[in-house]
Amino acid sequence: MSTHTERLATLMEDWRGDPVRFVRQAFGAKPDPWQADFMRAVASEQAVAVRSGHGPGKSTALAWIILWFAHTRRPFKVPVTGSNFDQLKATLWAEVGMWLRKMPAPLQKAWNYTTEGLSLLDAPEECFVALRTAAKDKSQNLAGFHSENVLVVVDEASAVDDLIFEVLDGALTGKRSKIVLAGNPVLPYGRFFRAFHKERALWKTFHVSSEDSPRVDRAWVEKQAASYGRDSNVYRIRVLGEFPTNDADGVIPLPLIEAAVNRPVARIQHVRPIWGVDVGGEPLRPSADIEIKNAASALAKRQANALLEPIKSWLGKNPTQLAGIVTGNGWTRRSSFARPRSWST
């Protein structure tokens, strides 16, 4: 064995119990205090969960943990999943690729990195990281990850259905298995929520507010406060990293709306379009005693489950004005195809 190979083997053994040292020596990076505490917890605990607002470095910490685990265990399997597969690839998995490219060349060359996974060239069937969708109808894609060393990583875990976690539990039967949950706390129920409440005794938990993170621009925090209010659920979730108090901010919870907006949907042709109109109401006169919030009226045009165009909205229009605007947006009596089949208000 060459001196260089022996040196790498010694480093990997030193890194095995100390992911913070791994980050400092492999990347020349210095983790934030919460990232260091979080990574040490993953090294010592079986189940770790972190909730936060936007921007404090969750994806970076998860990428470091994935690469640390892959470099210090043989054999190993790491299933990585999240509520939105395209977002998972664009954020966390892109972060993994970026940090892998920062590693010393001999370590980089040992791996095959693709858009959907990472495998050790010498043992691709026994040592790999695999991205998998967290869709309920494809839950069995997350089954069968058995190895001496298993690390389950769930990003944006709050929006992942309990059925997915039931499947993932099958990979956690070994003594050397670990699970890490991370995300914004968007829903006040589900496995992620219970990890910080009813099942807290089973988890090592972390909470990071964007207000306290040096990585987050203070101007962004103030913009969120001005746009939504510091007492709003949006501010609680996106900035404070707190679970919403209730669904009082709307009939449909914000996270479900955002998940629907980001979900890719194939357009089905030869289906009659349907228009949905939400009538916001007339302008209200401000009052010295109460805060008046005018709701916008909105028009959505869809064909099957796909939007035909971006949603349009108007503030402060009475029903007569709104009817004139809507009928001027493509609804004509001469075209049965353009005419909406039904209205929702």
C-alpha cells in the first residue's frame, strides 16, 4: 500500500466519528455553530430532525453529511428523498455535486456522480447514494435499502406523507442505520411534526430561525415581515422556522398550495378548459379601530390539471367590474371551446 493510500485510509478512519473534522479537512470549510452541532448529532444518534426558516444552510449541512457518510462507511446505502423530486435535484443534490468537486482529486475520482445518484466505482452495487421520489403512488421505490450502514435523508420532510415514512422504516432495522429529517415546518401534522412534539423523545431535534442566521440577508427578513406580518403563518414558517399555529390564514393551507404550484403536470389535449373565479370583493374603507385587508379577485384557466396560463388577479373590483374583466379575457359566446364549462367561486 502506498504512503498516499495509507494517508487517505487514516483520514477516513479519523473522519468516521467526526463529520465536522471531515468538512474542515476535506473542503477547507468552517460550519456554522448549529451545523456543527447538527452533524455531530448525526454521528452519534440514530434519528435527527432539523426545522428552520429559509436560507440558514440546511442543504449545505445535508450535503456534508451525505458525503461524510459515504466516505467513512463500507458498505453503505443512502436513500435521499423529498416532497418535490425536481426541487430535490435542483437544491440538495446540486449542493452534493458542488461539494464533491471541491474534494481532493483522489477522492473525487473514486465516485460516479450523476443527476440521480452517487456510486463508488469499485463497488457500485454495495456503496451508493440514490435519489428517489417521495410520491405516494411510487412509495415502493424507497423499499429494499438494506446494508450494514444505512443513512436515510428526507429533505422538505414536513410535506412527505406518512406512507413514505412507513416504507422508509424498513431500512432502519440495523444497528448502524440512521435517519435525518430536514425542512421548513409547513404542516402541523405528520411524521416531521411529531418528531418535534409527540415523538420528541425518539429524536434529537434542532431549530434554526432565519432571523438568527448570518447567512440570511436581514433585508429579506424585513421584506417578509412587511409582506405577510410577523404574526402570520407565512412568517412563522419561512422565517422563524416554526410550525403554523392553525389554518386560519386560508381555506387551503399554504404548503399544499405551494406543493401544487411546483408539481409538474402533463397537459392533456382535447379536454374542454375550465375557468375558476375567486371573487375578492369591493374596496373597503379603512377603519381606525380595525385593520382592513382587501382580498384580490383571481381568475385561473385550466385544462385537466394543467394551467393554461399564469393566474390573473385584480384588487378592489366589485362584481360588475370583475364580470366585465373576466369576459374580456377570452370568454366569447361564439367559441364553445373557449367558454368555461363551469365556474367556481
